[in-house]
Amino acid sequence: MSAQPQASSPPSSLPTSSPSASVPAPEDVKLREYKDCISCRVIGTGALGLTGLYAFRMARPRAPGSVLGKVMMAGIGVGFLAGSVVRWNMTPTEMLQTLSKQSPGAQSGS
């Protein structure tokens, strides 16, 4: 008596859809209301702000490195400081709404 291996079907709890079917279309994505706690806002703003200040410190004239590297670090510093201002003033829901308005699919219609 030889036992032949039988093909087993996946358990019903596992998804069997293709990877492309699991990615929702942009119009299907619902924006959820999210309440941001003050400690999350302070920590996020502080982290972005301190990273921006550190990048500015690396861009100072007496710091080692090339002029191009210092200009790049100054640009990165400005970006992080701008991000800290945005992080403090906008809720995550507002950020998502702003990004969804600027999506490439919305711009192709005009």
C-alpha cells in the first residue's frame, strides 16, 4: 500500500486573492478620523526639529566636508524644520487629505 500525497487546499482563514486584488484603488481608500495625542505631536515635532538643527550644524562653514555637501545638509535641515512646523500644525487626517488632493490621478484630469 503506497500512500500518494494529496494536494491540500489552503485553510479558509488565509486569503487566496492575488496581490493586485489586495491593493485598493485610490478612490476606495477612506480617510479615517484620527485624534493625535499631545505627546505624539511634541515628540514628532521635536524629533524633526532637532534633526533639522543637527543638519544645519553640519552645514556650518567650519565643519569638515565639501561645499556641495554643506549646501545639501543645509537643504536637508530646511526640509526637516519645515516638516516639524507642518507636524505641529496639521493633524494626520489633514495631511492625508492634502496628499490625496495632490495625487497624480487627480492631476491627470486637468
